[in-house]
Amino acid sequence: MQSLDELRQRLRAFATERDWEQFHSPKNLAMALIVEAGELVEHFQWLTQAQSLTLAPDKRELVAQELADVLIYLVRLADRLDVDLLAAAERKLALNAEKYPAERARGSARKYDES
Amino acid sequence: MQSLDELRQRLRAFATERDWEQFHSPKNLAMALIVEAGELVEHFQWLTQAQSLTLAPDKRELVAQELADVLIYLVRLADRLDVDLLAAAERKLALNAEKYPAERARGSARKYDES
Amino acid sequence: MQSLDELRQRLRAFATERDWEQFHSPKNLAMALIVEAGELVEHFQWLTQAQSLTLAPDKRELVAQELADVLIYLVRLADRLDVDLLAAAERKLALNAEKYPAERARGSARKYDES
Amino acid sequence: MQSLDELRQRLRAFATERDWEQFHSPKNLAMALIVEAGELVEHFQWLTQAQSLTLAPDKRELVAQELADVLIYLVRLADRLDVDLLAAAERKLALNAEKYPAERARGSARKYDES
């Protein structure tokens, strides 16, 4: 797979071949996405932060599959809403660069120490 | 932005410039991802499925920003775990093609009607 | 089981007997709670709203178990933070009554039709 | 507020007075619940486990309000499905006692160290 756009096209074909568009409303796809995000979180819930950085290979592959599931529903949902994901990410990065200037955000960024 | 890989590199630089790696454990990033997924779901929670397909332009842009936030944490998390997202999605699609053969899954796929 | 308070005490004893307090930081318990919430959402993700109101008995029991799991982590988390759940709910209801006066919120509450 | 049952009755009256039953399908309420769970998780996402145990008073009150929101949607959802939450929790505790016998689960319960 070379790109997000190729993934988008393959997922669309996959759904069409199975007549699944009827289930793929944005509402339902948003639910499916957060369900997969929950399965991702489950792998980390009892780990320390340090442990979460050094997963055993088999665990890491399971996590990779959950990451893939989140990506799949994310791309499918964006396609149904006709949203260009990379363009949206670019807009968001520009907003974040304004919100968290590097010189002020170093290490003790308010985002992280306000609590 | 041309590719997921470019996004990955820009997010890594963004975190490094702000000394944020210390906060970006996979455990924390998985939490941040599901928080953004929740903000995405919030836009759809009281809508009918039909309404979720025809969002007003301003609402659609808000949803696009939430999709971007999910993508950003997904890419960042995959980077911290050294997982290639597109390759993982490709493996997952192959598994799904076996699990849901097109001829048997049409419309009434067990996945969808088991309940 | 007669009350939330009895549940709180039984969950505390359950954790103590197993030496699980070390895993039950509020951070971890919040993760466990949302993981269970995701399992709950999974049961509804492909259903129409009408279907979600008329679950088959076996499905309804599975959903009841997920509801119980959410409650269990919610009570455990509140206990670790020394929060009285019913008192907090009472404060929240008072806030909501101000925010959504009955005469103005009828049917077309801004909360529901702003999108 | 004296009990979960009182909360259930007050929430039902609150929805009826505002003609909100039409929005309160189990599908929608499950979405609302996980959205609130996400807002809860947000308070903990960048904290260490130790920090999550010692919240400042104002932060703790914000967390208490999120716990209340989760409880409110949980009770409302159970009511719509005619599920008795405390009875379901009792059934679940019995299952957990079988699954994690105290003598075998001490400290190093498989649940916690399998990863």
C-alpha cells in the first residue's frame, strides 16, 4: 500500500462489494472508530508508561492491528464525509503551531502542566 | 502535506522542538487518541444516521478537525512504537478479506446482522 | 446488593484481597472505564436507533454485563479519588436544570438541534 | 440523593419534562456515555499515575463532575433497557470472583502481568 488515498479507494471497494454502505453512516463509523480506539487503549491500561514503550514483539503486533483498525475506520469515515485527511491535518498543525509556540512550550507547556 | 510519512516527520519535529517526548509515552498517546475520538463522536451523538450524512459546512469543518486530531495522535503513537501504519492496514485488509468473503457477506453480513 | 456504597466496599475488598491497589491508579482506572464503555458501544454500532430499543434477551444480558463493568470501574475510580458519586450527580442535576429550563428545552432543545 | 433508584427516577422525569425521550435511544445514550468517559480520560492523559492520585481540589471537582456525567448516562441507559444496574454488578462480581481467585491473583494476577 503506497498511500492513504490508495487505502481509501480499497476500503470503498471493499464496502461496495459487500453492499455495506447502508451500515456505513458517519454516525456508525464514528462509533466503530471509538470501539477500536478502546481496544487499543486496553493494551495499555495496566502498563506503566515505561512498559508501554517496550512492548514484547507479539504484543506489539496486536497493538499494530488495533492501530490499523483505527486507521481503517478513520479513512472510511473521512471518505463518507468527503474530507481530505492530510489537508485537515495540515490545517490543524498550523493551528497548533500558533497555539504552542516552541519557545514558550518547551517542556513545561501549559498544555501539560496545568494540572 | 503529501503523505503519512511527511506527517509523521513533522509531528516528530514538533514534539522534539517542544521537549514533549517525555509526555508522549504510548500509554499517554493512546489516551489522547481516544479523547479525540470522543470529541468526534460527540458531533454525532444526537443525530440520526441520515443527518450524519448531510452535515452543514461549518459542522463538517469541525468534524474534519476532530478527524485530523485522531490522525495526528494515531501517527504519533505508531511512530513511537515504530509501526508502519499503511503496512499494518494492508495486513488487516488481507485478514478481513478472508473473514468476510464478498459473496457471503453481501448486505446481510453476519458482522452486521448477528444482533 | 442494596446500594452503591455496598458495591464500593465490596470492590475495595476485592482489590485489597488481590493486592491490586498498585494497578488501580485513577489514571489506569479511567482507561479501564473507557475500554468497557467501548465494549458497550460495540453492541450498538451497527444497529438503528429503533433496533437498539428492542434487543433480543441474550444480547440484552451481554449489554447488562457491559453496563455493570462500566459501573464497577466508575465506583472504584470514585472511591480512589474519595468522590461521593450520588452527591456529585446531585450537583450536576442542579446545574443541568439551570442550563436547560424545561419550558425552553422542550423537544427542540438547543442541545439537540444546534447541529 | 439517597440511591441509584432515586437518580433513575429523577433523570426519567427530567427527560420527560423536556420531551427528550425521542433522543434517548440506547444507541445515542451509549454514545453520550463514551463521550463523557473521554472527557474524564482527558483529565488524566498527561499525568503520571502518582499525579493522578493527588489532584488539586479544583481539578478534583472537575473530575467529579465528569464522573457524575458518566453515571447519569449510565443510569439513563440502563433505565431505557430496563436493566437493574446493581443486580447486574452483583452478577458480574460473582463471575469475577471465579475468574480471579484471591489466592492465585495476588499482586501478579495474570490479568495484570500477561503483557
